[in-house]
Amino acid sequence: MELTIDGLSAWHSAGAHHTRVLDRVTVALPAGSFGTVLGPSGSGKTTLLRVVAGLHRDASGSIRLGGDRIDELPPERRGIGLVPQDGALFPHLTVTENIEFGLRRTDRRGRRTAAMLDLLGLRRYADRFPHQLSGGQAQRVAVARALAPAPALVLLDEPFSALDAALRGEVRDGVRAALADTGTTALLVTHDQNEALSLSTRLVVLSDGRIRQAGSPYELYSEPVDVWTGRFLGDANILDGVSDGTVADTPLGPLRHQAVAPGPVTVLVRPEQLRLDPGAAAGIPGTVRSTHYVGHGGIVALDLGRSVTALARITATPMPLPGSRIAVAVDGAVRAYPATAAAP
Ligand SMILES: Nc1ncnc2c1ncn2[C@@H]1O[C@H](COP(=O)(O)OP(=O)(O)OP(=O)(O)O)[C@@H](O)[C@H]1O
Ligand SMILES: [Mg+2]
């Protein structure tokens, strides 16, 4: 079901201190979509999920699920499944019993559990206890347990962060398929940029309890509202420039950008926008400082002179040699932000 969070603020108390950790957060998630809240550690992600689930009550604002207000309801009546940050399986219950935990004792209970075991590829582990599972299997059980009662919304708190890179991709795909299969609306929180960009249909960036930007992953990566968000979403070259309103004069030459007030700007250029031409005379001259090869391509660190450096991402080609001279061109439009006097 559709989730609408409006003007949500939340507080934590520690001793005499009452601190606001969420500040007027607004999120709109269409039914069946996969939303991700991306934010650094301590930005308020877990708090947000706990408020939506009804486990943290020191909050104000409204939460609607399928159009109905749920913020006054006790957790068990909200129709929400939560996969907590630590998975939190019951250690004395088997995989099957863990999944059955939230289901009412009806005839259909066995069938529903079997369907969840199949959906998440857990049939072989049905009779094991949590300590007999790998990290990835345990995470899948936690997701199966949350999905078993067919919730209107499932909340996932960094469900893949404890898994190694290879397993993470596999479990992620399994969970995404399970959610799509059941048509469940999902809200995941993570501090992992790649995860957020690859999983979500809608992405929200949270910092210090406030939303910086919301939109599709593509929108946020290609049109970040500010330098912080742009850097947080991926590798970025940040350069000083002077703009005439739509073209900035920068160490990488004149770069076209969205309309801004003319004057000093900070320009954000993604490394994959840089094109390197080893032999060429045309383009901005640079020197290769170092390279980082990753098989399908690599990152080239460039020296542009006057202590300006830049990173270029190149694909499937031999790495240029450190020390070699190279010409640099920039593909496509870049982002420019008016330079503030306070910027270092
Ligand atoms: N029980 C609590 N009492 C007091 N302050 C808390 C409590 N839980 C969290 N906080 C504070 O609230 C802020 C947000 O915490 P939260 O756990 O929501 O962040 P997070 O984004 O989930 O971080 P992480 O990525 O590390 O899990 C932090 O500054 C944290 O110190
Ligand atoms: Mg957290």
C-alpha cells in the first residue's frame, strides 16, 4: 500500500537532554514501490523506521498507509513488517518456527510458511536453528518472517550490510524478487550508495535528520541539489569556476551546466564524464598521476596543473602509464552551485 509520511519529527532523550533527531521528514512512496532512505551513520534512519513501525513514540507528524492514518495505532495493528538492523531471529526457534511466529494459528499457516521458504530459497534450512545458518541465510529468514503475515508495508533496516560483497548481491536480488513477487511496498534504509542506487525506485537522502533530496536514483545521481549530496552518491570531481549563467570556466575548460546566477561557482563533474585521449593535441592537457585497474575498467588520477587534480573513470582499455601526457575532454552537462563565501 501507499505510504505517506508528512512533517515527521522525532526526539530521543538521553538524561536531561531531549534531542530532535528527525526534522519534518516527508516521504511519499507509491504502492508496490521500493523506496530507499540513504544517509550516513547517525542521520536518523533507524529512528525513522522505528517511528513508522510504532516502536518509537516520541514523534510528531502524520503517517498514512493506503490513505489511513496509522500513527496513533499500536505497532501490531499497523500492518507493517520490520526487518531490524541486527536481523534479530529468535535463537531457540527453528527457521520454520521463526517464520511462523507472527502468523495466526490457522490451517493456512503451514502453506504460508512453505511459500515463504520457497520464495527466499530456504526450504533446505527449514529445521535449522539460527546459529546453524550463514549470515545471508539468516538475513533471508528475517525477511521471510517479516513478509509471512502479508504486511501492507515492509521496513528493512540495513538488511545486507553484514554480508560480504559477493553474498550481498545474491541476497539483495533474492529479497528484491520476493518483494516484487508479493507486490509489497518496501522502505529500506542504508548508508550504502551502490545499494541505494541499484535497488530503489524512489530514493531519499537524509542527513542530520533532514531530507536533502528525493527522487529517482538517476535524478539524484545526475542532478544532486548540492555538493554534499553529489559527493555522497558517488565519486565526484569538485572544481572551482566562474559562470556566465550556463557555462562555467573551469580547469577542465568551459563546461555547460544548468542555469545559475552568474559568478563564482563550484562545479561537480562525474569521473565517467571525463574522456581521455592519449595522443591528442585537442583538449585540456594533463598528466597521469596514478591508475587503479579493476578489470572492466579503471580510475585514472590526473594532474591538471596549478595543483588541480581530477579523477577519470575509463572502461575496458589498457591503463595509461603514470607520468604520461594526456588530453582531457568532458562529455555532457555538469552541475554548478553558486560558491558560498564560507566554502573552504
Ligand atoms: N535510544 C537513544 N537514545 C538517545 N539517542 C539516540 C538513541 N537512539 C539513537 N539516538 C541518536 O539519534 C540519532 C539517530 O540515530 P539512528 O540510530 O536513527 O541513526 P542511523 O541513521 O540509523 O545510524 P546507523 O547508520 O549508525 O545505524 C543519533 O545521533 C543517535 O545517537
Ligand atoms: Mg541505524
